[in-house]
Amino acid sequence: MTAAPLVGTDPASAAGTPAGGRRGRRFDGPARTAAGFALGAALLFAVAPLTLSDFRLSLLAKYLCVAMVAVGIGIAWGRGGMLTLGQGVFFGLGGYAMAMHLKLADAGPGELPDFMQLYGQLDELPLWWRPFASPWIALPATVLLPMAVAFGLGSLVFRRRVRGAYFAILSQALAAAMVILLVGQQGTTGGTNGLTDIQGFFGYDLDDPVNQRMVYFIIAASLLALLALARQLIRSRYGELLVAVRDGEERVRFLGYDPAGVKLVGYVIAAGMAGLAGALFVPAVGIISPALIGIVPSIEFVIGVAVGGRATLLGPVLGAVAVAWARTALSERFPGTWTYLQGLLFVLVVAFLPGGLASLWALARQRRSDPAGARWWRRSRAADPAETRTEVSAA
Amino acid sequence: MTVLFGQLFTGVSIGAVLLLIALGLALTFGQMNVINMAHGEFIMAGAYTTYVLQQTVTTAGWSLLVALPVAFAVAGAMGVLLEVLLIRRLYARPLDTLLVTWGVSLMLQQLARDVFGSPNVQTRAPALLTGNIALPGGLTVANNRLFILALALAAVLALTLALRLTPLGRRIRAVVQNRDLAAVSGIPTARVDRTTFFIGSGLAGVAGVALTLLGPIGPTMGTNLIIDAFLVVVVGGIGQLKGSVIVAFALGVLQATGEYLTTLSVAKVIVFVAIVAFLQWRPQGLFTLRTRSLA
């Protein structure tokens, strides 16, 4: 009930301690990581393209975009304790920046995009669309624009120590405001429909399955790159500091660090990752619209992370892909049931397995290796939280 | 002058709706530091209660009157159920409570879709509340908006009196101010929490009844309102009601003025920017509850 929880009381941290505790195992460190990345690369670049149909592969490309957002949420929320319910905004900023460029490229120089001609209110391109005609501006903007917005909001909010639920609500309100703004400015943003029917991607025709595969490979490579970045970040001194801020912000402040700055960096990085994901989502799916970036999709990004394991490196990615896959598979067959399942999944995982599915893995290993671990699991489910607390901090 | 008054009244009536929704939140968020995302679905439950009652009590005026207490009880019971089953177990993790209750709200929305169908339904408003009242000077105000304003003010008054004068209210205030001290003084905090949750959720039901006067009833009607209501509580400051009252009306007027001067969508952005700017000045909200507890 205290405002600043004691270090280690967050149940998620049980699964989120850096790998230092595993030192001394047979197979660890750089070799293990390299093997992990090699396995991931083999799956993404060889197994998936060879076994999946074009249709399934393009679905996988879409899921991997969601997974890229999840990597960012894993850093901001899992590691930094900032529950951001507005990642859709950054995903959308990246997506719209990319889609605006592709629409302009489709239309050809000096022409208006098709939807502007359709609504017929404009004779010439609005001023704020013009920079996006150049790929040299549009491409960096897909990442830098979300980071700039996150920096603006974050530097205002974190410095004044707005945190916890307050921050979550504010980030969600940002998503609501963004969607309403996009829908309201139909003439220049495409309104509810969004920017649709994107055909070319830097001179390549997106209808061609070969080019769709190329987009898939770009996305898979980007995801691996983001994972490598996240891994370096988590293992760095900054990563340790971020976890420390999550578990005891006041203590970090008393030690002479600036928690606002630490949080800001994590939030901005997460925003950049979401922006990149949005930018790559556009050629993969061919559309970006307010319905893909609003409040509901923003929370759905968080679900995957919660299910997979918020504080782990791979958990968010696997959780995001699994949830997105289950959504497609189940809503194809039983449309109504999926919503119940989604809600139930959320309730059960967050309430009873806060470390996500990744913590099952950790618990199983703990149980096998020493009997005390098994006792910890049993006792943590006991009603008395104080008992759990001493157990965890003693561990 | 007429335009100004018209905008002001629109703003006040937007504020009244916000206030009705935010009152319940101020109570539950303030007391238990719990963000209940399913609050919006309790509003929906209140609205559908009105709809169901109108199938049996066909006189629109009577059904509305009956609906007020029934919706309070229905939504309140749902709140208690939620508190007992889930929220009680998660007090130490407020952020997780937010996510869990969002999962619950998803399920409740789908339930409403399965029971009442996806299309919106409409209730009939009593004849008394459909017209306008002409004020001297060529001003008109809509009766239903006036009714909602009166209802919101009555709810604030009743809640304030209950918190100040009744033994239950004293216990609630004690738990809000210092939970541990209240517990060692012999106040059954768990039972007080449950009662608070009943009242807070019940108020959402009442808000739902009021909303049937303004528009159609649909499964997702709560989602859009709930964020604005949370902003009211965040800006107003938790632990007391006066902040929420002032902020609800202020945001309503700001929204209406912004809408008049620009467009609806730009007004929303203006409100958001104003809130972030306000939190620079007072990050804990308009009024903070000062206690000597270290928490």
C-alpha cells in the first residue's frame, strides 16, 4: 500500500532479474545469446518462408510488427514500470508518416493522393504533407516523429512525478485525442478510413508476392535488430538503473540519479520502436487507419506483453505473436467467443500470473533445481502477501 | 450574449455528465487507489436497465424514476462482485488492477452484444423532458440537460452529506486518509471498501440512466466516456469530491468553448494539452489530501 514499493515486491521482477543469477551455468553469456539469435534467424528467414503460404507469411509479417511494438512496451512497462496505454499513437505516427510518403509516391509528382481528390475540398497539397514527399524526410520521420512526441510528453510528465495510474490514464487520453483528431480532419487525413490502398513501396509493386516476401524479410530483420538493441539495453548499466527506478523510484533519487531522465529514455526508445513497427506495418498490410491505433489496439499491444512475460526479453515478442495468431485463428471460426477469451486471458494472466508465461518456465526450472523454489511457488499463492514479500526479498 | 450563454450551458451540461460518471470514480479511485476500467460498463449496465424496465413499465416517466434506484442497485451489485472476486486480491498492484478490469470490461461488452444485440437501442424519454424551457431574453435550455444537471448536483449533495454526517461516511473518510490507522482503530476496512465500491459503481448506474436521455444505448457507450471521467479525477485530485466537481464543469466549459471556436476534434486536443499543462502546475491534482501518513 506504500507509494514506493520495496525492491523486489513487484512479482514481475521474479522473472525479470538480469541473467547475473544464472552465472556459472554450463551454457551462458555471449554463446547462449548468439545461439538464440541464430535460432531466431533460422526460424524467421528459413523455416517460415519455406513452410508458410504467401497469405500466412503476410499475416506473420503483421504479427511481427505487433511484436516490435511489444519489445518497446517490454522496456517501458516491464523494465521501467511505465504502463503506457498509448503505444498506438506512436505506431500510428510511424504508420501515417510512411503511408503519406507512399500515397504521394503512388500519386506521382505534383498530384494529390486519391482520397483528397475524392473529398474534393483541396486544390493543392496541404503544407504539412509536403515534406513527406521526400523519402529522406519521411523515412527518418517514421521513427523520429514518435520519439519527439514521446519526448515532449515524457519530459513534461515525468519531471513532475506524474506516474503509475496517472501516467497510464494520460497516455490513454493521448491515444483518444489522436484518434479524434485524425477522424475529425477527414479532408487531409482520410478520416475513419485512414490511408488505404497503398500500391507501391519505393518503386516495387506491393501486389506482387515476391515483393511481399521482401517486405516480410525487412520486418523480420528489423525485429531481430530491435531485440539485439533491447538486449544490450537491458544488460547495460542503464538497464539496471531502469529496473531500480521501477522498484524504488525514491531510493534511486536519493542515490543521486535523476529518475525522470531514466524513465524518459525508456519511454522515448519504446516510442521509436513502435514508430518503426507502424512504418513497416503499412507496406505489409497496405492500410493505416484510426481503428488500428486507438485506445483498444493500444491496450491490445499490452496484452501480448503481459501474456508473454513483461520483464523478459523474448516474452513480449512471443506473447504478442501468440495472441495475434490466436486472435486470427479463433475469430475466424468463433467471432463472439474470441472477445470473451481475450478478456478472460487478460484477467487470468495479469491477476494470477503477473510474470506471464515466461515465469512458468522460470518456476519450473527453479522447482527442478532446488526444492526451496517449489516452496516459494506454493507459498506465493498463499493468501498472506506479507509472507510472499519476505520470501521474495530473501531470495 | 445568447450565444455565450448557450455555449456556457452546453459546457455545464457536458460537465454534469462527466461529473455523474466521475463521482463514482473519485470514490473508488480515491479510496482504494484502484483504477476500475469496467466503470464504463457499469454505466452501460445502468442504461440497459432503463431499457429493460421500459419494456415492463411502459409509462416513460415512471420507468425513468424506477430505473434510478434499480440501476443503482444493479451496477452496485456488479461492482461488489468485481471487488470480491478480483480487485480485493490486487490491492498491492494498482496498475495490474487497471489491466484486469479492462479485461472484465471487454467481457461485459461482449455479454451486452450477445444479450441485447450489437445495434444501439433507444429508450423513450418522458414528455416532460423532451422540450425546451424559454428563459427571459430569448434564451432556451433543453429540459433533459437541465434534468441531468439537477441529478448530478443532487448526487453530489447526497454523497457529500453521506460522507460528512453518517457513521459509514466517517469510516470511508478514515480509510481514505490513513488505511492502516483506520484498521488499527477497529474499522473493518475490507467491509468499508466493499461498501464504497457498491456506492461508487451504483453511481455509474445512475449516470447510465441519465445518458439514456441524451442518446442511444450501445455496448461500447461506456468506453468513450470513461477516459474523460478519469481525467476529471486525475486533475481534480483524489481523496475528496470538490476537486472533481470543479474540474468536471471546467473541462465541460473548456470543451464547449473549444468546440465553438474550432472543431470538436481540435477541442479534444486542446483539452488534453490543457490537462498536461495543468499537471505541470499541480501534479497531484487541484486539491490534495494532506495527511501525516508516510504513504
